[in-house]
Amino acid sequence: MATVRKRGSSYTVTVSMGYSETGKHHRKNTTFTPPEGVSDAKALKLANEFAILWESKIKGFVSLDENKTFRELSEWYYSNLAPSVLKESTLLSDKNLIEDYALPTIGNVKLKNITPHMLDGFFHELQINGATKQRYILKDPHALDGKKNWLTTKKGFSSAIGARLAKGQVAEKKTCERIAEALGVKFSDLFVDGVKSRALSPATVIRIRKCVTSILSAAVRKEIMTRNPASKTTPISSVAYEAKSFLDEEQSIILLNALNDCNLQFKTMITTLLFTGMRGGELCLNIPRERARAYA
């Protein structure tokens, strides 16, 4: 039977969970704080009622520890369970998502205080204002002209980074800072903020939700928690892609006539794409990589 002890304005509830094989006595403790303004007799009565309910809830959960924070639970999960069920690359990717997006918001929340409503609010905020990484673009897309090979061969930068920046695409702030330092140029003279919206894509939020759910599900299986609040959250729907524009019949005829002056293989490829609706990547599967890149 649970014991109830008054401590200041609250009550400590202790439940015996039995003994281990070595004779160690397992106990679980929690705190009950009565509503303000009730008499001492009423407060004790409410504490005893809470103790009965809590004892029945945790019956058999020897490993129960809902006073853990989500941060502690995620560290336990990625150190002890994830390595045996996830590929190394997936584990690293999932862990980074949790560290970047979940821990800053719910990392210090105790498991017993995590609710479906809280998680719904967290996922919704990610969709609106969740982007945390700083990404930048070149002020002048031609700023790296004649320097990309030097950055790759002499400074160890990936050739893909230079190509992306030259196309007006973003790169992480740390990478941009290193490039500016290597070129001896002031960072603010070379780069500008390239993030137009702080919203995360639905696909990214869905991945984060999946990671959070996996962590909490593992805690339930190991009897650290009695329920998984993430399983009660509202599913996140993906935003449908915008409709693409396609060639009409007249435009298709013009294209086919123009192909008469092209290389036979190129003509065959474009004609196949036009009449089958096949994706470019599917068509290039059996073409040598160097040649496929030329047609990309």
C-alpha cells in the first residue's frame, strides 16, 4: 500500500515495487500538491485518493521513471537501443534532428509532463517557425568564378559546395564563414542571409515526429513510461506539390521537329520521355554516369 507523507505544502507518495533478486527494495516516489485554499483534512484526503490511483497505474512497472527529462531519455535511447535497430547513418541523422529541433524546446520537460497537446503545439510551431540553422547565399553569384577549383584542391572544400553557391543555393553559415576566411574576405561582404522563411517543410516535421514517437515508444516498452503521448498527437499531412506545367500538343510537335537536327541518342531519349512520361532518372539508369551527367 502507498504511504503518504506531508512535506511543506505538498505530499510525497511512496509505493513499494517489491524486491530484486539481490534483495534490494524498489520504491517509486511522486509528489502531490493539493489545490490552494483547501483544509488540511481535505488535502490529506485528496492525497490519499491520488496515492491509490497512482499505485494502480504503476503496478508492475518496476523500471518506471517518468521524472526523467526528455533529454535524458533521448540520450539513453541513442546510446543503448538505437545502435541495434538503426543504420549508423540513420541513427546520426535522427539524433541530429532531435538535438537541433526537439531538445531546445522539450528537452528539459519531465516525461510525466509531456502531453499530446504539448507535442501538437510543438510540431505546429516547427511548421511555422522551426528552422534553426543559419544558411547563406552569395551576394554575387559570380564571386567564386575562377576560385572554385582552388577552394577544392588547396583548401579542402567539396566541389559541390562551390557549385551550389554559384547556382544561388544556400550553404550553412559555418561553411560560408570558412570560405570567406579562406578567401580573405569579410563575411558580410561576401554572403547574405538566404533563408526567406523559418518554416520547416512538412516532410521534415514528419521525420521529427517519427523520431520523438520512437523514443517515447521505446520508453513504454522498457516500462520507463506508462503511455506514449506522441501516439495521441494529430497526424501531420504533407503539402501536395504544385502542379507542373507540361507541353501541349502544338509545343510537342515543335519539339519533335527540332530533334531532327540533334544527336540520335539525344533524340531517342527526349522522344521516349515525351511519349512515355518516364522520369529522367529512370531513363538514365542504364546510361554510363559520365554520359548521363551530360544530359542532365
